[in-house]
Amino acid sequence: MTEKQTNSAEVRLTNGRLTVTIAPLGAELQNLRSEVSGREYLWQGDPYYWDGRATNLFPVCGRFDGGSYSLDGVDYEMMIHGFAKDEIFAVSQDGERAAGFALEENERTLRYWPRRFRYVIGYRLAEPDAADAGRLEITSTVTNRDSRPLYFAIGGHPGFRIPLEDGLPFEAHRIRFPAPGHVQSVVLAESKLDSGERVDFALTGDNAIALRHELFEEDGIFLSGTGGRARIEATGTDRSVTVDYPGFDWLGIWQAAGKQSPYICIEPWTAMCGRHETHEALETMPGLVELAPGETRSWTWAITIAE
């Protein structure tokens, strides 16, 4: 693979069933289109509702109380969902079906997170003749290039267009999970931060959430115990979007409030946001990944389109 720095040219991947494009800015997915139906499944970033498409979250998910945290006894500012979304990644393409996007520390990142690191996001489409040819895998790999431990979270934030079938109302859709588990939701404080309280979350009899805009009047829904898979389905159509996220403890489900937003975000997170009225120290913040100097770790999640 050859690597080059770029800030403009999008990378296109295809396997004959799906075509995706990814921007070097934030290594963000821009399109997820079926070559069978011609349908675009990814939210296209209308700024009236939400100008993102599929934000990559690193080195934090969500926000901190007061927009800052401490590390090694020093306070640092941190923007919501971290700085990676605003950085240009170096691109390496490996044939028509795979590409990697790499980010290392620079003068800007060190102002927000004083650690040396390498963060690589790999996108890979399934083999064209595979049973799951509608599958896109996203692998995030973090290496600690520093002499001190890294503390961080990673996450995905893809938005999917609703309706799945033209003419269907938002309420005709549901998000279905695997066999029932002990699903709990995070009670958010007025600050939209973690209150620390967890409550049982009731699913329908077929392990689903029936979608309605009123669910998101306050903010997103953040769940644990979902079984590592969420499938968007709609009444009267065979179309579906499945997100698999083994190794991620939390799932966020979100849309912009008060706008009857025509999309839904399915967000695998390794850790929750900061806690209400808590000045978080990364060394002790619950759920963060800790990497020793020289250590590398990867997480893979996937999006599968069925028609």
C-alpha cells in the first residue's frame, strides 16, 4: 500500500454490490450506496438537521462537564466527540475493496491530548460473491507511541436515511436486537451528561424499539446489554440496515431533536461520556481503554445492507 497526505480527494471502494466513498477529513464515510437498487443508505448531511454523516469518535465519546478534563494533574480542553473528526488522515488504498486512514499526533492534537499515538481506521467491503456482499467492515486500531499510558474511547456515529422505502412514515421503522438480554439505559442529566443512574429499558415483544420522533426530544438513547447487533427494519419492505458492534459496551441511538429528522444514528461506543458535575481525570474515568507504551489494540464493527 502507498500512503499519501491529502485534504480533498475522496476514496472510492466498490465490490459490485456496494459502493462507498470516504473523505480524508475525519476519515468519514460519505456514501453507502447499493449498486443493486441505486439507493443511498447513508445520511447526506443536510445541515438543517445534522451536518455530519458518519463521524469517527476519538479519543473520547460525547462531552465532558465544562468541556475539559485532567490528565497527569493538568487540565485540558476537549471538544465533543474528540478531535479526530477535524483532522486530515493520511490515505492508503489496497485495491478496489479496502483502504486505510491514519492519524498521528501533531501540534494541534497535543494541545488537547498530550500523548503520542497512531490511530488507523480501515474500511473493507466483503468479497463480491460472498453471502454478505452488502457488508462494510470498519476497523479502528490504536497504537501507543508514547512513554506513558494512553486513556481513551473510540466510537462510530453513522446516520442512516429514513425511510428505508420511499413513502413509509418514520413510525413504520423499528430497531431490533438479538435474543433478549438485560438492556439498560443511561439517565442523562439536564447537561446531557451521564447522571450515573441506570434504568431498565423495555423492548417490544420481538426485542425491538418502535421508532418515533418523541423518543429523542431530550437527546439520544444510550443502552448497554444490546447483544452487539442493531437492525433497522421497516414494515412492508425487505430492506434493512444492520450494525454489528462486538467489543463495544454502549450503543447510542440519536437524531436531532424537535425537527422530525429523516435519519437515525446507530452509534457503537466503547465508553460513555463524562459524568454530570464531575471534572473527569482520564486515569480514573470509568470505561476508558488503557494502552501501555508500545501496545496496540483493534476494534471492528460493521454495516450490512440487505434488500
